[in-house]
Amino acid sequence: LTTYHLPLTTYHLPLTTYLRRLSWISQPTSNMICKPVSQPVPVTCCHQICLQMGMNYCLETGGKHVEPSHFRLLMSCAEICQTSANFMLNGAAHSSAVCGICAEICEACAMDCEKTGDMGECVEVCRDCAETCRQMADMHH
């Protein structure tokens, strides 16, 4: 059983809705390594991978990995994934719109990381996140 550090009492949603949203965006706090991409990838995983790849791998590798357009897209992807997770957690009225934008940015990030090269994990996680976000956006339309 996985423990999530989010109080149930702060959410005014049916428990099943809360748990569905929680399973989509949360990951265990005891394991900060993302699950293999064969499993559903939460947006928090995409946030984590893009941020880590940008701040560690890309900055240390240099060259095309730190070209402004690539680096900005990577950081934008990490940020929109975090924002999308926050919108889903608080049940914001515009969460489906944010999920739609998140899907577009994640897909663009995946394509750019693939073009840049040596960023396979980021490509896979971004594509999985984009698909999940598209599904979440479509659920609310």
C-alpha cells in the first residue's frame, strides 16, 4: 500500500473522483524515481524527468542540449506538468484546458528531445504524459 501525503479532508470531491485524480498525478513520496514508462506515467513524473534532465544532464552536456529554444521548452514542459497536476488536485474549473495545453507542450518537448538526441527517457515520459493529458482533457469535454 502506498501512502500519499495529501489530506483527504481538504478536497470536496467524491472519494472515487479524488482517488482517480490522485492516482493520475501522484507518485509515492518514498520513491522519487519514476516508474517504468510501460505503466501509466503521472504528470509529476514528466515534471521530475524534464527538470532533472534540464538541470543536470543538459547543463552538464552542453552544446545542442543547452540551446535556448531546447532548454526553454524543457523547462516549460516541467512547469506546465506541475501546473496541470495542481489544477487537477484542486479540481479547478479549467483543468481540462490546462491538460490540453500540457499535452501539446509535452508532445513538442518529446519531439525536440528526440531531435536533440541522447534523451530517450525524456522522450518516452513526455509522450506518455501527453497521451495521459489528452485523455484527461477529453474526459471533461
